[in-house]
Amino acid sequence: DGTVIRRNINITFRTGDYNTAKQVLESLKNCEYKCLLRDINLSADKGGLLTSNQVDVNLQVTFYEAVTDEAESAGLQSYTDEGIN
């Protein structure tokens, strides 16, 4: 209906262990902004994820925002059935 903005971002980070990676993902999931975490990929160089001392994480996050007059005046394009205004 044109009242929501989606912001897609890719996040890549490295942690010292699986539990820290899990905590970061939980913090993202529970942040104050509405978001969807997807395509989460965890990998470890040596050993398994639970025993490695280096875990790499890659994911996509979509944040959702309500459109306001201030957002439109900040240079965001508005969409109609006819296309971009």
C-alpha cells in the first residue's frame, strides 16, 4: 500500500566462537526495529562450529520502516500504480 520501506543489507562478521555468533544474531533479531533475518550462513575454519575458535557469519537482513512525510522529504522515491513519482 506504499506505507512501508524495506531496506535490504548484507552483513558479514567473524567471532571467536559459536555462542558469540548466536548472541549477535539474537541481538539483531530482537533489536528495536522490525526486521527479517534470512540466508544465514555460519562456517568454521577448523573443527566444527561448536568447537572452533573462529566462526564466520554471513546473512541478509531486511529492515522495515513506516513511510512518513519526513522520509519522503529526505529524498525517498514514492511509488504509485503508474510507477515512480
